[in-house]
Amino acid sequence: MTKRTRTPSTGPAGSPRPTGPSGLSEPSEPSEPSEPSEPSEPSEPSATRSGGRRAYHHGDLRRAIVTAALDVISAEGPSALSLRDLARRAGVSHAAPAHHFKDRTGLLTAIAAEGYGLLAATLTEAADLKDAGVRYVRFAREHPAHFQVMFTPELLRGNDLELTTARALAGERLRDAVSAVPAEGRGADARLAGVAAWSLAHGFATLLLSHNLDGPVGDQDPEDVFRTLSGMLFRAT
């Protein structure tokens, strides 16, 4: 009688599936090591979490978080920002905002950099110094949350490359507008003239947003009021 020998069943050697670096195109957010049970982000824009909140597609997540943050800043100020709360608003895992911005400072720095980029773009289109000032005021009115964060340096990561690049570009655009004014209209020191122009535009915008000019401006268009003020300061603009 021949003795049968049982051969143990074998399969392919199992190895953990490699996880590539996460980016905007990945379908889901990787779970934190300390929270293996954290659910992955929904991949469909129509998926919802509790409370009926719409969950964003992963490719739009960074923009969704920034938009939610801007809403909070406009309503309650930067101190009210919480990454966990923003994740709840966006309908994603609480680790998702940290993946894109690392921390609250990173998020605020990204918002400030975006703001300086928007400001530089609008100043580039200015016809002259007066128009640059009007555009500065208009930017502050249309982007009050950006404006507030941009000029609160203690909230930001000051050595961030994106921030420093965008800030330098906005400053350069303002200096270009000042340099285009003839010396007899702005004085011999173009640098001081730039400080004066910036102070006027920034001060007016700040007072306007804080409602300190409600009385003097009244029902007038704030941009028209600023044009008058800038004409008082720079005779050739």
C-alpha cells in the first residue's frame, strides 16, 4: 500500500501593497497610522456624510478647505479656524486638511500667498498710480478674508517660498506704478512716495472694512472717494 504524502497548499508570498505618495489625484486619503479605522474620503462628489453635507471629490479638496476657511475668517476671524472643523464642513476625514496644509499656520500661509497673488494680478492691470490705489481698495473689499490674513504676520510662516514670492511680486507692481509718476508729482524720493501711496490705499481699505468710514463715505462709492483722496496727495496722478 502506497503511503500518500499531503503537500501543504501554498500561495504567492504576501507582501503589503505599496502606497504611493498621496496627491490631489489619488482616490482616497490614507489613514493615519494611529487611527487605522479612519474612513477614507469619498471619491464621488455626490456622496454625503451625516448632516447632509456634501463630500468633495479628492481633486477639489484643497480648494474646498481654503474656501471653507475663507468663510470662517470672514464671519469670525482667523482665530476661529480649526482644521478639524474645516474637515467636518468639507465632509472629509479630520486628517485630510493636515495632509494638504500640515497645520493651521500652513493653511493661513497658503491663504495669504493666494491673496498676494490676486493683488499682484490686479495691480498689473492698473493704468496709473491712482488706478492702482483704487484696485488695492477694490481687492480689499472683494477679498476681505485674504486681506485680513495677509497683513497679520504672526499667523504666517514667514519664510514660505510661495508667500515670499507672491508678496514680492505685489510690492514690485506697486513700486512700478509709483515710478511711473513724474518726480514733480511724487517728489524726489520714489521709495517714500511708494510708502505714502501704500499707506493711503491700505489705511483707507482697513478703515473701510472696519466700518470706521461709514460716516464720511456714507452712500458714496468708496472707490470714487479714494480717487479724490489720492488726487489730493499725488498731484500728477
